[in-house]
Amino acid sequence: MKDEAKDIATQSIEAQAAPEGEAATKTLAPKSPESKSPESKSPEAKAPAKKKRTRSSKAKDKAKAAADANAALEARIGHSFTDPNLLMQAITHVSALKSGRKRGDSYQRLEFLGDHVLGLVVSDMLYHAFPNADEGELSKRLAELVRKESCADVAKSLGLLDDIKLGSVGSSADARLRKSILGDICEAVIGAIFLDGGHAAADEFVKRNWTERMHKPRRPLRDPKTVLQEWAQGKGLPTPVYREVERTGPHHDPQFRVAVDLPGLAPAEGIGGSKRAAEKVAASVMIEREGVGGGNDG
């Protein structure tokens, strides 16, 4: 009897323990990672991948658009840059620079270089195109071709107006300032081409865009003495004074060296077969040096 009672007690205890074991199994089951269905994991696993693909796609689209725009700009300019950063610098106004960047990252240094490269190439073009022209006429033609308005016209013809990177000045700049900036940009592009492709590349660019202008001046060529006098009056200066510095050569074929003086400016000299011719050359030299009717004064 005792054994039977012991068996009954043992069975009773096991019977009571079974539900608790089942309950424990049910309670612990959700905590097991194996109990999660594939459906419950997929949204969490796929979400980051989807966002990553979207960001990557946008970045690729942006990069492609920038590359296409750069290629189109190079095609209009007619030069494929080995260093595209030079082209970007050439079209960047100082107002568009981010905080901490130097002014040298804008077009200003390239404009300085391009201005002189343009003058050299155009001078060479004029020298060969007009073999019978004297220094005075060549100087007049040069001043006309390298003036800011002429450079701005070239930039417009190449469609550079919409490519300029401007900062806050862009929305408030008047037409005159925009025209001046456009002329600067053109000279900066010449400087960038010179650095990227050398003299040959810059020479080709200038000849392609200035040859027709050279043979068809935008405005009638004027006497340099008249131009200088009008400029001096506009600056509140007295009438230029011309003085003979030296006369050389035989009596029948003299050479005159004449200087022109204006207060506050260094004298400019010219040489000619007559005093008047020498005066014109002297006036032309001062016109070119001071940027009268072109260059910086427009």
C-alpha cells in the first residue's frame, strides 16, 4: 500500500509539473530568434538598403548632370580641359566663394593672366594682318579689340552668362556690373586655357573668336589724341601736353620722339616721321597703358 501511495504521489507531482513546463515553454518561445518569421524580419532588413539605393541614385544623377554641363561648356569654348578645376575657377566670382576660401580661388588671378595673353595674341594678329599700319593705328585697333565690351561680347556669343557662379551680388548686380563681370570671365577663361593647354591653345581660342572682330571693328577708329583728351576731361584733368624730346635722322627724313604729359601720370612717348605722327603714337601708348576706352575703364 505504501508503494502504491508513493506511485500515486509521484504521478500527481508529475501531472502538476507538466502544465508549468508547457507554460514555461510558451513563455520563452517568443524570445528565441528562431521563432520570428521571415515576414517579420524583411521590412527591417530591406529599409536601410532601400534608402541607400535612393541616395546613391541621386548622387549619380547629380554627378552626371554636372559632367554633362561641364562637357557642354567645354564644347562651346572649344577646349577640353585636362584640369577641369581651372575652368570652374575661371567662371567663379569672388562673391560665390564659401567662407574660408581665398580670393585666389575666384577668377581674379586668371583674369590678370588672360588679359595679358589676349593682348599678346591680338597684337600678333594685328601685326601680321595690317603690314602697312603704323604703331598708332595698331595701338588703336588693339585698344578696341581688348576692351571690356569686346570681351563681354565674346563671352555672350559663347553663352557664358548663365555659367557664371555668382553669390549674393548676382541678384542685385545691375546691367553694367554684369557686363563688366562677363568681360572679366572671358579673360579668365583665356587664362585658364593658357595654363591648361599652353600658348597654342590660347592662341587658337583668341583667333577663333577675334579674327572677324579684327577685320570689322565694332566702332569707327578715332584719333588717339582726341580719345585721350576726352578721357582726360572726363577725369577732370587738363588738356594733354605734347613736347618734343628728340629729333634724329637727316633733314629730309627726320624722326621725332615726343612725350605726352598729364598731371599725376607718368609721361608716355612715341616716335614718328613727323611731330603729329609721334604725338599720335604717344597718345596711343598712354591710352593702352591707362586702359582708356578698354581694359579697366571701359
